[in-house]
Amino acid sequence: MARKAKSHPQKTGLYHAREARGMSRTQLVKRSGVSKQQLSRLENGLIRLRLDHLKPFANVLGYSPEQILLWGRYPGVAGDQTESEALHATEQVLELASPSDSAADKSKLKKRKEGSHIDLIKPDGWFFPADFVREQLQTSPKHLLVVEAEGDSMAPTITPGDRVVVDTGHKTPSPDGLYAIRDSFDNVIIRRLQLLRATRPSRVKIISDNPKHAVEEVDLNDLEIVGRARCCLKLL
């Protein structure tokens, strides 16, 4: 009876990081203090890599433990991938320029397909790991937009300068939660929406997490929802 061929583990990010630096195993062993046998097991995938495994190698190789662990999927590291494959490991997400941004900067104009609004888009954008967009945000990068929060209306949940990642493919206020909406001045703002399903026509409560701001209530048809807030990027 024919035997099934054994599958060999793929080389790990530690192997590719060492190769990228042109360093031999002997050199890395001497500079890291880790045994050659342990290094071989880590590079060949015989031991499941953890961040604490990689700390002795990080300073020697000039990469962070996270970069080594996520080699090929972390921005700035390509491992044994081609340049094209490395670019596809991350997805670019556009950032909406805030009202305070100068109109004289290099931001580009983007006309919304479903309306007549003209939005300023910052030229630098954001890059997220492709698997994060696919598995955590569960959407397509073309539907994502980064919005910078201004004012204290959503404090302490969201504070000025925080970036909120919005899924513009989700425009129905269900489930209740945080959404980007367009205010009466055509600015895109973040608010908590609660759909009042028992009313006809349907109405929506617009809630600020800061209790100093009043709760509003409008007809659903009068509310322009830009998208659902999926995560918040903030400095700690």
C-alpha cells in the first residue's frame, strides 16, 4: 500500500528574517545566546513560534518580534514573497480629510456615487493587514474609510484625534451601535444610533456618549448614514 508522503513544515519568519540580513545560523547563535538546535527547530517550524521565543533575536536582526512572527503579512517585511505578493499582504484604506484640513493641501477630491457631496481624501491613507480586514472587519477594503474624530461629543469612548474605521457598505442602523453620519453641515461625524422599530415611519435616536450633549431623534429617511464604525485607532 502506498504511503502518504509526509508534509514538511514551512520555514518560519525567523528563517526569512535571518536570511534577509545575510546572517549564518552560527553568527545568530553567537549573538543571541540561543542554542543551534533550538534555532533550527524554531526556523523549521518544529516549535510553534511565540513572541517570547523571538525576543532574543529581535535586536540582533533589527526586526521587532511581531515583524518576525508575522513575516510576509506585516507591513515592511516580505520574507520569501515576491514584491507583488508582499503588497497584497496589506490593504490600503483611504482617510477622509477633516474640516480643519487646509483646502490648499494635496488631498484629492472624491465624489460619492450615491450623492452629490464632494469629500476631501488625504493622499497618504492607511495600510492594514489583509487578513485583519477580511477576518476581523469582515468586509472589503474598498468599503473602508478612516474618519478622524473631532470634538468631545463621543468622549470618553472616542476622543479628538482618534481615527475611526468605517464600513461604508453597511448603511442600515442595525444592529444599534456606532455609525458615521453626515450632519447638517455635510461633515462626517461619529454617533451612536438606536433604531426605534415600533414607530411608523421608523425613527432613529442619535446619541452622544458625552452626557453633556443632548439626544436627537429623526426620521430614518432624513438621516444619511455613511457607514458602520468597525474599530477605533487611538494613541495611548
